[in-house]
Amino acid sequence: MASGSALSHNSMNQMTRLSDPPTASASSMPDPDQCWAAVSRRDRVMDGRFVGCVATTGIYCKPSCAARHPKRENMTFLPDPAAARAAGFRACLRCRPDETGRDQRAVAAAIALIEAAEDAPRLNAIAAHVGYAPHHFHRLFKRETGQTPAAFARALRADRLKVALDAGGSVTAAIYEAGYAAPSRAYADAASHLGMTPSAWQAGGRGVTIRWRVVDSSLGPMLVAATDKGLCRISFDEGEEALRTRFPQADLRPADAALDRLAAAVVALVDDPTGAPDLPVDIGGTAFQQAVWSALRAIPAGQTRSYGQIAAAIGRPGAVRAAGTACGDNALAVLIPCHRVLRSDGMAGGYAWGVERKQALLAREKG
């Protein structure tokens, strides 16, 4: 890791009004072997969980530091920068580990601002609120959540539309209640966030054609279903009845040649889950769910994360239980790899399609 003089303290601007996040305790830290593994792969998700201290340079770094790695025997791991400074180490000038907490607070404050606003705030306003330059905060927000501030705001507005549609009443009223200035924008957002038009969503999929079939895979029978836009359901041990429950008004039809090609790609992915096929998808989800699913797809094959790490990766470190629920709501088994998420104790935990399948997928990836 890097060497250099101690990091100077920068002004926090408006961020001084935000409370500091709780620092990690020694008991909540990963064990030394896990810390070293995270440092070796420069795991950004682990930033804020601990710091690595280098005896030969007197420097401490965050896990994702891009500097050359020291020898393992020269490294110790401490819960946070305060503990490292108390032990006599100085902050790395390259990765700036003292700023990790500030970045996380800034993203959390930006999310709160977006959620509280009736109209989506512009990037300049968000960046000014949290004390960052706009272009820098745009990159930071996307790195932490997997979405740009504008995309997050659009997904949040689509969430509100979904709630308004589910409450009944007219589609037009729901569109304006959700904060849209015009129906055209609502229909454009619905294409990516609801998976169908607002009226079709409210009608349980009415007017939407879904082709489906059950295929054999090495882990058991799989339901593969798709609209004309992409895959809307991949699951084990389900059939037409389950699909009908999800889309009671949709026009369900047998598979055609296009669906057969998608199904073949899905079966191949079960046999080799290290692949990353560029398959079209058509799934609806809330802003939070989509952020979780994006974080799942960002986990490299053969690696795992905890639910807490996923929550932290999307800027919601306190939403561990909600992150677990979003994993359980995943509609595309294997393609969105929720099997790569483990409990904090390293155990497989729950899996919608059976823990044995989860363990088998992980074993194939690691093998």
C-alpha cells in the first residue's frame, strides 16, 4: 500500500451537520484472513469495514486502495481510522481512508434529499447540499449505489406510481399523484421499472403476452418466461399456475423459437454460472430492489457477499433486512445471482429455490 505523510483534514462544509456513522467494532470486523482476501482483490464493498495498517511504512489504507500490496506479514487490520491513528499509523494519501465515512454520509444525505423532494432535484443542487463538486459526486453516487442520482430519482418516482396504481382509481390520477408532469414520462419510466405500461400493471398484466415453458436443468425443472421485451421469470419448481398468479390477466402462450433460445441460454447458465450472458430482461422493481439487484450482478462469479455488505454497497447500511427481502424478491434465478449472498456468519441462509441449489451454484462457480 501507499506511503506518504499524514492526510490533512479538509473542510466538511454542510456535511458537518450530519451525524457520524457508527464505527466498526473489533467484534464486527471480518477475521484477518477475510481482511487480507478483501485487500488482495481490492474489494470496494469492504471499505469502511476495516483499515489495513502497514508496519514498514506506518500507513493505513482502505481495502480498495490501488497501491501495490505489501507482504502479508507486514499487515495488521484495525476496525477504523481512529484505531489506526491511535496505534501510530498515518492515513494513505492515495486512497484517503478518512474520507470513506464522509462519502457514505454524503450518499445517505443525497438519498434522503431525493426521497423528501416532490420534484427530483438537479445534480447541482444535490451536490451543493452534501458539499461536493457535481461531477465528482455523480461518480461517487453511482459507485456507491449502482445508479446515477437521476436514475435513482426516476426509480423512486416509479415506485410511487406503482403504489398509486395498486391503490386503485384512475391511471391518470395515479400518474400525477406520483409526481409526473406528463403521462408520457410515466409511460417511459414504466417500461423499465414496472415491466409494462401503468394500465397493464394495474390490470394484472392485461394486454401483455408472456411466452413460457418448463425446461429440464441439472438442478431440476425450471420455469422460463418472457414478454416481447425480455425475460420476466426464471424459477425452479414452478409452472403455469405460479405464472398465472403473478400475472392473472396476461395472455400466457407456449414457447416460440425466441423463447426456446432464451431458455437454452438459461440452462447453460445453470451448468456454468460463471458466465455472464447479455440476455434481455423485463422485470419490475422498486428503486431499492433495483439497486440491490444491480449490486448482486456486480459480484464477481465465485465470490460472495453478506446482506450487510450489499446494503452498504447501495448506500443503505442500516437496511440489511430489506436487502435480504429484495434478494428474496428476485424474479430471475441464477441470472441475477442472489445465490452469491450469505449470512454474516458465512452460512448459506435462505434461498427461494432451496439452500441445496444455492450451495451447488456456489460450488460450480468456485470449482
